[in-house]
Amino acid sequence: MTLTAPLDRRRPRPFSLAILKGVVPYVICIGAFLISWQLLSGILGAARLPGPIQVVVDTWDPYISDPFYDNGGTSKGLGWQILISLQRVAIGYGLSGIVGIAIGGLLGLNRFIGKGFDPVIQVLRTVPPLAWFPIALMVFQDANTSAVFVIFITSIWPVIINTAVGIRQIPQDYTNVARVLRLRKRSYIREIVIPATVPYVFTGLRIAVGLAWLAIVAAEMLKADGGIGYFIWDAYNAGGDTSASQIILAIVYVGIVGLALDRLVAFAGSKVSGGH
């Protein structure tokens, strides 16, 4: 007589279950947000605050269906407007990264200079982005250059501070080993300082990219010939029936791009630092 054990029911694969657990919280939270938004729209009225459904209806053609339309001048789709803003951010943010790492390295390696410049940095980093814009216009006499400067001066401070802190946090044992091996200054920086400070540098760069994106949107609202900030301000001034929906859609785009930039810098940091 042969006995056969009953077949067990198939259980969900661990991989599929992990994906489900990872997705469900996002779905629940986003769904709750959209429902709350729709309810608030019903209370305040669609004219004052369009709900998510109304926003999609109002902006589907052409802003969602054709984000890269171009009617000449500043009449462009949201895709082009975001690319214009990203070009400015790339220049300002890139400069802030290069200059910020260099200055932060100097302040970290030389404690005397670092201590002397600390009050200056603490004062300047608290200045709001838009406060720099008028003086930038007076100096550069160009709105685009001024916007790039605002991005640069807004985003440079976390790079400087985190780079300097990273160098100061290098364990004393590392420095002692360098002295025993009689490493030259260049070798010390290349073999010890840079690897030890990379995580700190990318933390600063990650904070900086968020500030850069925030600064460009604000700067473009004041004076610009295109860009996502310009689009938002132009929609507000137009005062049409769908202006509120256009502004809300643009805000969603701003948030998505900001999230993508943050994740991109974080990914680059994890690759450069070897995941540590």
C-alpha cells in the first residue's frame, strides 16, 4: 500500500509578496490623498480648488496629451518648460557642486580657515533664494544669468558644509597611518580624504539639488522667458477658467521632477561610494 501526501496549496512567492508589500503603502497613501483632495474641492468649490478629476479634464488637451507642443515664443508644453528649467539647474547646480567641494575641502583640511569662515557661511546660507535675485539682476543685467546665479548661491552651502564636516570626521587612526607611511599631501588626499568623505559630499549634493530645483521655480516666477516657474506665474496672471488646473498640474510636474532628481543623486552617490 502506497501512501501519498496531499499536495500543499501554492503559497505566494516571497518575491511577489515583497513587491506587494512595497506597493500597497504607496497606493493607500496616494489614494487617501486624492480622495481627501476631491472632498475638499467639493467643500470649497471647483472654481477655487479643482479636484483631481477636474484637473485632468481641464488640462488633458494639450498639457497632458501633448507636453512637447511648441507654438513659438514662450507658448510651449510643460515638457519643454521643464527642460528649460533643467538646463538652468544643470549649470547652476553643476557650478555649486564643483566650487562647493573645493571650498569645503579647503575649510575641512585647514581648521583655522574653516573656523574663520564659519560665521560668514552661517549668515549667507540663511538668505532666502529670492533675496539674491534683485542684486543678481543689477550685477548681471540678464534674467537667465541671474536665475543661474540664484541656483548656484542657494545650493552651494550644503555642499560646502557637508564636505568640510566629512573631512573633519576622518578617524584619527587614518591620519596616524598616513604619517607612519609618510604619505605626501596629494597621496593623503587621494587615498584617505576622498574615499572617507564621498558619503558626506553626496549627502550635501542631494540636499543641494532639492534647493536648486526650488530656487529655479521661484526665480522664474519673477522674471524669465520660459521655464516651469514662468508657466505657473503666466497661468496665474491669465486668470482663465482652467488657470487653477494648469497651476496644479505644473505643481505635480515640479514635485515629480524634484523626486526624480533626488533619487538620481542618491543613486549616483550609492554607486560612487560602493553602496556604503
